[in-house]
Amino acid sequence: MTLPELITEYKDQVIICSEISYSDKQSVNKNNVAVKRMYEIIGIINSQFGPDGVIEFSKLLNVKDNNTYIWAAPQLLEKMNSTQEIKEKALRIIREVAKEDNARGIGFRHWLKQY
């Protein structure tokens, strides 16, 4: 697959996650498969496309649709070799979301403690 195809597929997985219904087991399973695939895509981009691929992927940190930037930020930090500037941008996103007074905010506060 090409880099643009992988990034498009990543965004498709984010759409699946944005539509999750926690009361529906099939929806949760579909979400889990999508998250697993996102990590696979990140690994492929990181290993096959190197720094240029990471820079291209990091553009997702600007994509608000379906909260793409919120998915991309921690996954990028966890699995990609990126520049300090990209890392700082991803961390800013995570820190901002961690301020939320909801389950997502709690999750990101926990994530930050582990990072």
C-alpha cells in the first residue's frame, strides 16, 4: 500500500471508532478491531516510510473530523519515531484533552502518568 492509502485507511478506522455504541457488543468488537488496525498502520508507516512517513502521518494531528487528532496523538507518541516538534504537538493535544471533566479526560490523565 502507498502512504496516502495507509493514511486514508487509518482515517477510516477512526470513523469506525467514532461510531461505537458501548451497549452493543458487536460495535465494541468492531471498535477493537479498528484500533488494532490503526496500530498496525502506524507500524507500517514507521517502518516502511521512515521519517517522511511520520511527518505525513503527523498531519493528522490537525484533523478534527471524528476526533482523528485525539486518536493520532497518543498512538504517534507510543509507536512512531518522530521529531521533538511533532512529539510536543501531540503532547499538547493530550494535555488539553486531559483537562476535560469526563471519561476521556480521565483516560488521558492516566495515559500521561504512564507516559
